[in-house]
Amino acid sequence: MKTVQDDTGKRYLLLKRSEHASLVRDPQNGNECYVQNDRLEDLDSESALETAARSVSDPVKTLLTSVHDEATLGLLVELEERGPLGVRTVLDAYDFCESDLHGRLTVLTAAGLLEETEVAGERGYRITEPCVRALETIRVDDDEPTATAETSDASPSEPNESQS
């Protein structure tokens, strides 16, 4: 799969090329259509996977590429729930050593997910608006049923092969 661009600058994923037109997919909405070949240009500057990643909002993409473990994600969730927290409060309340916390705060601040602030006269951190939007996007809706380990692709009237 390759990335192509039409004469308006819109980027697509090339699915199939024929003599006169090519089948392309819009990575933003998944729509597929044919575009005349003379309107398309191959783009070597962006891989097909990078083009596909454009369908993810920038705040969520930043969150996904900057947060590498559950403890860091949990830190962002706690800062969202509790509001800005001082560094000493975070060190006292959670299982981070000072150097580990400093490293995480540095990465999250550089990514634009956190910003430094003052809390009770000391240095603290709060989440940014893009981080709020990203967390809202990925958060589980308590009203929606969630998949469990017991969920099966088999319909209720068809026994699962592992059960027979």
C-alpha cells in the first residue's frame, strides 16, 4: 500500500491501480473511491501507515505515543480527576521515586499533555486541554456494555466449540 495525493493536496491510501483510475481510501473517514491517475501523485515522504494514522485525532495520537505504561496513564487520569497537584503531593500519594516522576513529567510536558503550574506555593502540574480531550475520547462509557472474557462470537443458541 502506498500514500498518494490528488491535485487538491488530499492524501489517500492507494488500494488498487488500473490503467486509467485508481481505487483509493480516505484515511479520515474510510470512504473508497476511484480517482483518475492523472490527478494522483505518489508520495514517498509519508508511509501508508503514517497516512492511516491521520485518522486518529492529534490529542489522542500524542497521548498514545507519549504514554508507555499504565502508571503514566493513571497519573494523567488522577491529575484530571483531582486537578493540579504539587510535586510533593504526587510523590507522597503515588508509588514514584523522585527521578522516575521527574522523567515522566518531563516527557508529558514536552508532549503538551501537562503544563507546569503553582500549587500551594510550590511547583505543580495540571493537564492541558488537548490531554482532557484525549482522555475523554479513550475513556470507557459506564453506560455501554463492555466485552468480557466470557463474551463469545458464537450466538447463544450455538455452543462454542471449546464448551462441547
